[in-house]
Amino acid sequence: MDSRTLHRESDEASEVLACARLAVDPVLRTAVHSLPPAMRRIAAYHFGWEEADGTPAHGDAGKAIRPALVLAATRALGGPAEQAVNAAAAVELVHNFTLLHDDVIDRDRTRRHRPTAWSVFGSADAILAGDAMHSLALRLLTRDPHPASGPAAARLADCVIELCEGQQTDCAFERRSQVTLAECLAMAEAKTGALLGCACALGARYAGADADTVDAMDAFGRRTGLAFQLIDDLIGIWGDPETTGKPVGSDLAARKKSLPVVFALQSGTAAAEELAALYDGGRPLGEAELRRAATAVEQAGGRDWAQAQACDRMAAAMDHLARAVPDPAAAGDLLLLAELVTRRSR
């Protein structure tokens, strides 16, 4: 695929995301503004709408990939996307509630090119604001008159439990000396793939699709989500902080067992032994050690493996999408979003 085609598809995907953001933002703002003042201020800061002191801001609210998937799935299956806006906003609220919590758990100080909410307002307040955003998501669905809203709320609640399980497993890995690749892949699907799958499934439900189609859309989103996580893990090691808006190497510094790292550790190479020695300790890695660790992951094949796996997962995602939406033209926006996930740099 030549550079002009890539540029055109990137522009088209950006337009899909911009349209989703335009549709969902008013619902998000109304929901957030219904919160008590203290939590409203934290949520508005997190979304980039306000500064810490409450003055207006024009920060980055994120790409809106998940709400865009909800709306695109509804359209692809012949439903009116405007009827699924509440579901799309609910998915985005859940995503951002998990980001607030993840930043506290990981002690990350930067997100979207600005200090994280917990580093500004404190851990307890950030956690409580995230809890409130989770409840806002369920309230949006339970108050939605659309006939799919009840099943959608139940599916989203199940998804949140799976997300929590994935996060808990991720944290547990840090206390274990040995983690298998199968365990790590299952964790990544729960932590990342589940919500993308849920987004696509909710869109299908709002289009009135049958159970098999809903499940196929869920599988498409899950495989896309796993590809997303593989790419995200690569970016976490080799990305550009100026582009990503968060510090590079933070997972390595904390000795987190990301997918490329786990593959590298199990490669049986000399580089794996060096990486294992670097990971065998309690303190965060220094800058020189970070560089050595990143080099060891690459030399052990972790970088190439993760890139190949991302391609394989996307191929599986395309198979599930073709089963749910046989007409490629109808699936166009979903294809654009899936391609964006695997070619993203931030």
C-alpha cells in the first residue's frame, strides 16, 4: 500500500473519529456536569475540558475509538447511529474511568500531554471520580428508552468485571517471577480487548442484530483490541514521548510483564538472560538499564513477535467482521478504525 493510500485512509479514519466525538461529546458533557462539583472538576480536567482550577481548557479528550466503534457497528448493520449515541457515550465513560484508575495503579504522571488527574487532585479523589464515571455510564443506559438499552447495560456491566479481572491479573503478574505467554495474552484480551468487543457488540444490539451477529462483532472487537494492546506495548517501549503524551519506558522501568517482554523472557536466548537479570530486582530501572532492557527485548525477538502477532490478530478480526457484515462497503468505517489501531503511533 503506497503512502498516498495510507494518508487518504488516515484522513478518512480521522473523519470517522471526529464525527463520533462530535456526536458523543454533548452527551458526555451533560453526564459529567451532573456530578457533584468536586468529582465534576476532576472528570472535566481528565477529559481536557478544564484546567485544574476550573477555567476552560482545550485539551486532548482522546481519540474516541471506542464510541466510534459503537456508532460504526450500528451503521454497518443497518441501524440509525444517532439512536446509539448514549451507548457510545457510556462506553467512553467506562474507558475513561479505567484510565483514571490505571494511572493511580501504575503511578503514571502524564497522560494526553498533561499531568494525570491523581497527580493533581490526589489518588483518592481520582479513584472516586472514576467510580462516579462508571455509574454515569450505567445510568445513561438504564435511562435510555431504546429497547436494546437493558441488555446493553448488562453486557457493559459484565465487561467491566472482565476489565477489573484483567487489571488485577496484570498487577498480580508484577509479584510473580514467572508468567506464561498464554496467561499474558488472556490478561491482555480481558484488559483491553473486552471493551472494544463490548463496543462493537453494543452497536450491533442497537441495530437489532441477532445473537450470532452480536457475538461475531464482539469477537471482531476483541481481536482488534488485542492487536491494539500489542501495538501499545511496543509504543510503551519504543514510542516517542512527544507523540504519545506519556513517558516512554515506564512499563520497563516498573518491570511490568508486557507482551513483548514476556515473549523475550521465554525466548531462551542470551538476551533473555540479560533481561531476566534486569527484571530481578525491586527498584525502578535507571536510564542506562532501560536502554539495555529495550535492546534485550528486541534482540530476543520480542519486538518482531509483537508486530507479527498484531498482524495475525487483525487478520482474525477481519474474518469475524466478514461473518457479521458480509458487505465490505457497509463495513467500511469499521475497517478504517481497525486499520487505524494497528498503524497508530500514539
